[in-house]
Amino acid sequence: MKKMFKKLSVIALAFTMLFTAIPASAATSTEYFYLTSKTLSESLDYILSADLDSTTKVTASSVKSSNTSVASRYSLYYTGIKNTDTYYENSTSNSDSYGYANMFFKVKKAGTTTLSYKIGSTTYSRKLVVKAYTNPVSSITLTNVNSSKTFASKTSSSATAKATLKKTTANAKLSIKAKSGWKIQTIQVYYGDFSSSTSTSTSYYRYYGTPKSSVSSLAIGRLTKGREYTLTVTYVNSSNSGTITTTYTIS
């Protein structure tokens, strides 16, 4: 259960970041998408979502990528919701339904492509600029993790890394400084062991509506040696609004 909780939490965070809807307008928009490592071992998921009503669908054959070496289509599925309102005064009811078409693409390398699809005779498109991975972290410290020294270099080539908790810490403090051109948007620390022998769990979350260049001495709470924690930090690029999420496994 522990591993499943962690996996689902990370997937949920990633899904939130990548699940983007093309506006109702058919005008082409642009999004910047950063790779998660300097050398990809496998392709990354990118998801477009189109709002639909009960009578419309995306034309399956119209889902395309103009540069399949950068990103290629691989899945289209629908999710729907049906609502029924019942009025007791006059014994009438009203139903409506709506949903989404979710289009999955596999991102393979840095470059530019245009993703498009049709609803009826209207074509919708998104210019996707895939950027190479860069380390957005200037400095990051967490009490008694990595001997309380910065472990920013651990994400120099990949957004995922490991760090060591030296001893149980009652009041761990987290400080982060982003590199120039990047700002901190979200921070999450969690411990997901729901075994019968565990009576408490650690969970910390912070979202900055106005992203910050740095944060200091955030009170994370108790970190227990021998347990495995996950620390995720999402950074947003100041010039293009692209994001990179660094994920540390701490044990």
C-alpha cells in the first residue's frame, strides 16, 4: 500500500501539470513543456483535453502531431458525466451531460510540434515547444537530510533523485532557492505508509499563487529515520511558464 500511495500521489501531481485543455477558440496557443532528464529512458505523456457536450465528439482520425519525432499520438478516450435535476413541486426532472475527450501524446525529445484535432468542421491546435531538461534548483536544504547540506546537484541531470535522512528530526526545516529564471510554485512532502503499525503520517503541502524565488525555514514537521518520504517541488519558468517538478525520495 505504501508504494501504491506514493505512485498515485506522484501520478496525480504529474497528471495535474500535463492535463491541459485547448480553449474554445480555434486559435493556436503555445505551451512550453520541459523534459524530465537530460537523457530520456522512455517517452513522456502529454495530455490534451477537449470540453464536450452530449452530442459532440472529437474526430479520431483528426488527432495529429505535425512532428512525430518530437511527439506522437497514441490514445483517445472519453469521460462523461450525466446530471439529473428533480423538481419536487411539479414532479419534473431535467437531465444534461457533458464530458471530455482526452488525447494522449508520447513526447520523445526536445523540439517543436503542433498538436491538432477536429470537432465537427472546426480544427483546434496547440503549438507544443518541448525544451531540454535543465536543473531549476540553486540550493535546497532539509534538516538532517544530506547532512543538512544543499542537495541541489542531485537533480543536475534528472528531475528525480535520492537523499538520505541521517536521524529522526522533530522539527525539520526546509529552505529552497530557485535558479535565475525559475520560481517555486508548489512544495509537497508526504509519507504514505498506512500499515497497521503506523499511527500517524506526515503530509505537508504549500502552493504559491505568486511563485517565489526562494523560501526559508519552512516547518515541515517530524521526519523519522527508517521511513521513506517523498519531497516534490514544482518550479515555473519566468519567461515561458513551463514547469519542472523535482522529486526526491528521502530515506
